[in-house]
Amino acid sequence: MEHNSFKLPFVHLLCLLLLCPLVSCQLNYKFYDYTCPNLTKIVRYGVWSAITNDSRMAASLLRLHFHDCFVNGCDGSLLLDGGEKNAFPNRNSARGFEVIDGIKDSLEKACPATVSCTDILALAAREAVYLIGGPFWFLPLGRRDGLTTSESDANEQLPGFSEPLENITAKFTSKGLDLKDVAVLSGAHTIGFAQCFTFKSRLFDFGSSGKPDPLLDTSLLTSLQSTCPNQDDSDTNLAPLDSASSSKFDNLYYKLLLNNSGLLQSDQALMGDNTTASLVLNYSKFPYLFFKDFGASMVKMANIGVLTGQNGEIRKNCRLVN
């Protein structure tokens, strides 16, 4: 009898360890319920205020979260001054840092030294998507902030706008994500804008051919050539990633890909692989399927290389280590 009573909880514990990845177990859906009960309200209000003042901010906050997690894990390292902020994919394009600062200031008044900048960033990205018509996903919390930031790591690890799909997939795979996540998370480009230099080669000299990308829809090509004339001073002009509804989170991005109207080369490349092309077709037809899968992939991404327990710290200022 004594032997059986010992064995049963041990088996349960073993099952828990096998079924629950260590990091996910350490994160908790109720992590701040007692220490900072108004956390979600404070973050949502800060994000709402920012989007009300600047509709582009939703995409900017989502991008910050993505770019943070893809460089040595979700640890708020992108928020530190220097380092990753100066990397090519972030320099003069990453924005929204002041929004995170404002939310952090509000939280420090409500619950000092409690909520990590990393969790704030993950929550801000979710609220940004939700507030402009996108899905809501439940997010386990308890991430802690990293102590270092690396410009070279950001240059190396972040997917590029003109990289082949194989390279992008390899970068996702190295983070524990897969080809489906590539297709799903690319759907974030249903909002936001890109600078002309990120796609201008498709308009005038694709592959050093002296001609536009033959895959690009002709009406979109004409419009983009007007927005981004073939001269250096147009490099920082902006064009919507989703020309149909750039400020609403929906599935039109995928419909544009079917029409050869993906803005970035890395977007349109999804149609060159059977698996991702099939996902594009499904998401173009079934918006609720896209929303469901997007939320699931965002939770996976938000778990990349997180610091928990006694690792890292809770920064008082998101731009500086304590």
C-alpha cells in the first residue's frame, strides 16, 4: 500500500515533465495576477493610446517583439540602447521604443520592480494585433530581461527581406519554429509599411537583369515605381506591405500573394514552395483559420529562449540594465 501511494505521484510528476517543456512550465498564465493585477489593462491602454496617435504603431510593436525574440531569444535585448538597435535590420526602422518606455513607467508606479520589459513587449504585440481587428491569444508570462545585446547577432540571426525561402526557413528552424510558422508569421505583413530600399530592386533591376521582377503584378509595379522612383533619395519612402488594408489585421495579405502582389521578395517567395503555397491558399479562404494559427505561432515564438527563475533580471528602465 505504501509502495503504491509513493508510485502514483511519481508517475504523475514524470508525465508532467515529459508533457510540459521546461520553459513553458516555468511561464504561467497567472504569473502577475497577485503582484500586478492591472497589468493587462495598463498595457492595453498604453498600446491603444499609441495606435490612436499613430496607426503605424501596431505594426511597429509587433515587429519589435519579433525582432527581439529572433536574436538570442525573447529577453528584451532589443530594448537596450546600443547593440541590436544599431543592426542593419533595426537601424532607422525599428520604432515604438517610447511606447514600451511609457507602459513601463506606468507599471513601475502601479507595481514597482515586478513586470519585465520582455513580458511588456510580448503583451504589447498581442494587444496591438487585437486592437486593430486581429486575434487574441492567451500568453503565459514570467519572462525575465537579458543583460546583453549584440549588433552582430542581430545582423546574423534576423531573416532578411530578400533572402531565399530556404534561408529564412533555416533561421526559423534554428529557433524551434517550422515551415508552417514561416507562412503564418509572415501574415504579420498584413499591417505596416516597408521602406523602398527593401524592395526597390524588384522594380527596376531584379537579379541584375535591368528589368522588373517578372512575377510582380503590373498594376502594383506601376504604383510602386511612382512611390519609389529609381533614385537614391526615394530609398526611405514608405509603401504599405498590404496595399489593400494596411492598418487592419486581416487575411488580405494572403490574397495579395495569390495575385503576385506581395511587396517583399521574401513574401512572394511563399508561393514558390508547395507547402507554404498551400497554406497561403487556405489562409486566403479562411480568415479564422489564419487567426487561430497566428495566435498559436505567436505563443511559440514568445517562448524562444526565455529567461525565467533567477536568470536575467527585472529591469527598472527597459533601455538599461540595472
